[in-house]
Amino acid sequence: MDMNDDACYRAFSMRDARFDGRIFGAVKTTGIYCRPVCPARTPKRENIAFYPSAAAAQEAGFRPCLRCRPETSPDLGSWKGTSNTVSRALSLIEQGALDEGDVDGLAERLGVGERQLRRLFRQHLGASPVAVAQTRRVLLAKQLIHQTRLPMAEVAMASGFGSVRRFNETFQQLFDRPPGALRRSGGADVAASDGAGTTIRLPYRAPYDWDAMLAFWTLRAIPGVETVTGRRYARLLQVGDAHGLVIVAQGEGDWLDVTLRFPKVQAWPAVIAKLRRVFDLAADPALIGGHLSEDPELAALVARRPGLRAPGAWDGFELAVRAVLGQQITVVAARNLAGKITASYGSPVQDEAANALGLTHLFPTPQQLAKADVETLGMPRARGRALVSLAQAAAADPDLFGMKRSLEEAVAQLRALPGIGEWTAQYIAMRALREPDAFPHADLGLLRALEDENGLRPTPTELLARAERWRPWRAYAASHLWASDAALDPKITKDKTHDQVAA
């Protein structure tokens, strides 16, 4: 945050919720760090220091407050756009890059030196990469302690700690007490393997357009894999060698209620990371909307939908398959074709709760689809061959749809894949790689949304030039333009460029 300490102190004194998740105050006399909305009495000015992240406060030797619970604050990306390297590094850390690897390996994946990566983290977050990873584990564990009845051994595994001993030592050192002493609610422990499901809260920065998110997934839900029932989204999901059911609903406050039925709790950190990415929970709508509103036409769209998010993807390979399927057919037709392919090649799941929702299969892995018979795929032969070739490439390179060093590198590598053109590459970068500046500038829906009163539309080149002012949030500009395009109706439109939105 570009704020001096006096401004930060005023935000804390007023308990200003606008700064929740953006700054953290560390009380020197108690050794505790808090959110601006903490109900505790505001300390004297000389007794409080301010940090740009929870990791920075924790690395400085402060421990999380037990009243305002920093683990429940919105995980804002207010620094995003100032350092794409930090953004990508945080995404990889959230996916577990430092659980088994080291900072050298992380820096290599990002194409920078270790010293440069550490410098960037200090500059933008005030903490080292290792401290960020450790803070995420501690705060997730603390959240699970407060919000669930999981046994402590499962909390340790579900929050990314490599061992129960390490988990206990960390909490004893940080809180001067064992982790079990932080649990205030009574009752018997309920293991994840019991099958009842565990519900946690994933916070976001309001407003959040849940209706738009549900509409997005209702249109694209693959039969047998995912469904929208009432006001809930449910999906069968595979992470590594673990699979389970996730159910997502809007909470009563600024959070989503997420129910996990994953018996293998070691998969939970990855599952939670996917949930946050798919539902775009780290976005700061005020920051993004303020920037986009500098364009008068976009300002009206942002005002109409201030909580609109850019939906992510559960898996890069799955999204690429859906993009190939969506070429030259409608959104609904592509969705149904994906369902048929899943029924033929995906793994069936016997789970009473999932089956009751009509969820029966996991989406095919690259290895499963690489062996598919093109003649039985129910699509043009050339597209079927492209799909099988795509699966073979993904099977050979597990990191094919992983985070790249830059948007340009990601698009270039994606375009080299069979069946992937510029539009699809940008779309995969937007949804699967979570590149906030990805922008499919030749999309018919975007061009149509900017049609003037005389029916004239910009050319793709003109749109690309105009979008320069929207950087680094062009993906969100695209989401607003798509949402505003009343003609974007899959029942009546069969334009190839538009229908790639079926992914």
C-alpha cells in the first residue's frame, strides 16, 4: 500500500474495512498482529507497526490475533500488476511449490534469479518466499482448527505441513501453546474419512456477483462431472491420486461456504487453491474497477456489475479440451459433447452424495484421452485427431499447462499445441493460468459489445490498441464486455470465434 504509518493508524482507529487484507498492524507490547477491523482497543500510535502482508508481520516475530483472526481476511491482490513475477510466484506457492521444493527451484520456474525473487518479495510483500509459504500453512491450519472438527493430525496434513511434529512445533513456537488449545468449540472430532463432509469459509472482498458466477457455470457444467442445483455448484474433482466432491454456495457474509468430501486430506491445500482460483477470490474489485472505470464506456459496465469476477478453470488440460470441442458449435453442444467423452473415457465414481447430485465421473486425464478412438468421438475427424494429439502432448509433459514466465511465453507455447490458435491460447491463459492481462482481442463477442449506434464495430487491431489503457486488467475488461453483450446467446449464435467461449 502507498500509505504512510499515520494513514495506516487512522485506518485502524476507524476500523476501516476497506483496508482489510491490505495492511496488518503489529502491536509491539503484545507481540500480536491484527486486521484493521479488529474489535480490540486500538493501541497507542507508538506501540504499533504496519506491514503489507500477514507473512511480513509473522516473519517479524508477531503472531496472529485470536480475536480478529487474520486467516479470515480477504486475500487481496492489491500489489498485482506491479510485479507479475510475484503474482506468478504466489500462485505457485499456493499450489505447493515450496512444500516439496525450494526457492531456487521456484525462481528457475519463473525465469529469474533467487536473489531477484527474494528482493521482489521484500519489495512487494515485505517477506521472503519461505515466510509467505509458512504463513499460508499456519493461517490455513488455524482456520481449520476454528471452523472444523478435524482431528489435529488431519489439520496438519490438510494445511500443508509435512508432519504432525512440525505442525505442533510451529504452533508451540508461534502461540506458546499446542494447536489443540486454540480450538474453542467442544464436541467430538470428525475425521475427513467419515464421509460427512467438512465445510469451511473462503473469504473474498465484496461485492461478489454470485449470480453471474452461477450463470457462467450453469451454462458450461459438464454432465456427470459438475452441476448447478438451486444456488449451489457441485463438482467431482481429481487432484493427483486423490479425488472427491466439492460443493460451493454463497455464505451469509463476505465468504463462500465450501463443503469438501476429500478423504485424503493431503490434497486439501491444492483443492482450496483451485477453489480460490476458479471462483477468483483473490480479486480486489475496487482496485480493478477503479482502473477500468477510467474508460468511460467500461465505467458504465463496472457500475452495473461491480462484483463481476473472471472465472478460472479447474484444470488447464480440461479447459483446452473444452476449447477445442467448442470450435464451430454452440456452448450447449460443446458441453454435451464433453459429457459424452467423459462418460466414455473418464473414471466412474461410486459416491452416494455425488451420485445423488447426478455426478458420476471424473473428467478424463490426458493419459485416458490419449488412447481415445477418434472415430467414436462424435466430432469432425480433424478435430478429433487434434484432441488426441493434445492429450498425448499433455501426458508427455505434466507441466504443459503450468504457470509460465510471462503471458507472451505462455501464449507462444500454447499456440504450438495442436488445435490451439491465438484466441484459445489467450483464453487458456486467462482462465487456467489466471493471467489478469490475457485478452482474446479477435473475439466476436468483445467486438460486438463495443458496437456503436451506427452498428460499426472496432476491428481486432483497433480493439487491441484501445485495450492498452486497460492493462494490467484486460481479462476483467473482457469479462465485463462479455457480460454486457446481450447478443451472446448460445442458442442462436454459431460463429466460430464466439463459440470458443464454450470452454
